[in-house]
Amino acid sequence: MTHRRREVSRVEGFSDAVFGFAVTLLVVSLEVPKTFDDLLVMMRGFPAFAASFAMLFQVWWRHYRFFRRYDLEDSYVIRLTGLLLFVVLFYVYPMKFLWSVFFGPFVGNAESHVIAPRQVPTLFIVYGLGIAAAYLILAALYRHAYVLREALALTPLELVDTRIEIYRSAGIACVALLSVAIAGVCAAFAPNLVGIAGYAYVLIGVSETLIGSYGGRLRARLRAQSEGDEAR
């Protein structure tokens, strides 16, 4: 897509600062370890930090590309951006907690005592609602750009890419909501099967692959039509 925006706006700068602060909250400790044992303890939190950082980076990347692609910064975009930043900050600790519990048995941390089995479904519900909220906001941002496609003078290829971004964000949100539903059912009827709520996120890969393939077919069709028009 054409990069319509050349300078970083105040909204983008504020967003980057908030995302940077969220990453800071993920750090195990801001204090330099004084002994090698302290260093080893800190390194045990690295897998959880890496997973949480990767998820935050995905949200930031999609938000960044929105501002790079569209010179759009009206009140609606500002409100949605503020809401997205609120969600990101609020869900930093639930996200870090979930991944710390997940990686605890693999890195030697005794994390099992920090959460009771009956509380695991609630953790999945809280985590899933945060993921769904963030990606639904991203979908709403891209939908807003699609609604204003004439004012933004989007090309046919840009229209396809905008629709694909809407579908991709909505797809991830739907997977998160599915995980929330599974966790709720397991909490009521089968607490021992709550792990299925975590495995549900594998469907994100399926969603991304299917939507990406669909977008590729649409782009190829547009290129074929363009080449046909030029040949005539």
C-alpha cells in the first residue's frame, strides 16, 4: 500500500509510548541481578516474557500499519485508539500471569500453587476477553477506513487489503471468544477439560491461513483483470 502518512502524529507517538510502557510492565525485574543465581531466576521468566511480548507486538504492528496505510485521524479513530490502549494496559498482567503459569513447569518455576484448578477457567475467560476486545477494536479501525474508502481514494488493491485486515482481526477475535465459551462450559460441567480452551488458539493459524489464501486469490484476480485491461 502507498504510505500516505510521512510524519508521526501525536496520537501515534502517544500510542508507541503506551505500548512501550506495557512492555516495561512485562519485564520480570528492572533491577540488575547481583548474583548469578539471581540471573538464573530472572531468566526463568524469559519464555513468558517472550510470548507476551510477541502478542503485544502483533497488536502494535497492526495498529502501526493502520496509521501508515491511511492518513486518517478523526475523532472516531482517536477514541478507538484510546480504547485499544486501555485494553492493552489492563490486560498486561493477566497475559503475563497466564504465560507464567503455562511455562512454569518447563522452566522449573513452582507456579502451580499460585492458582487453584477451579480458577483456571476464569483465567482463560479473562485472557480471552482481552484478546477479543483488542482485535475487535482493530477490526473496527480498518472497517472505518473501508467505509471512508472514497474519501481516502483507495485503489482496488488497497480495498482488498483493507477487507482482508478486517477479516483477519475479526477471525482472531472469534477464536478468542470461542476459547472463552469453552472455558465457561468447562467451568460449569467439566473443569478437568479446561485445557481445551487453550488449544482453541491453534485455530488462529487456521484462520490466518484461510484468510490469507483468500486474499491472495483476490489480489491475483485483480492483477489478471488489470493485465487484461492493459492488453485491450
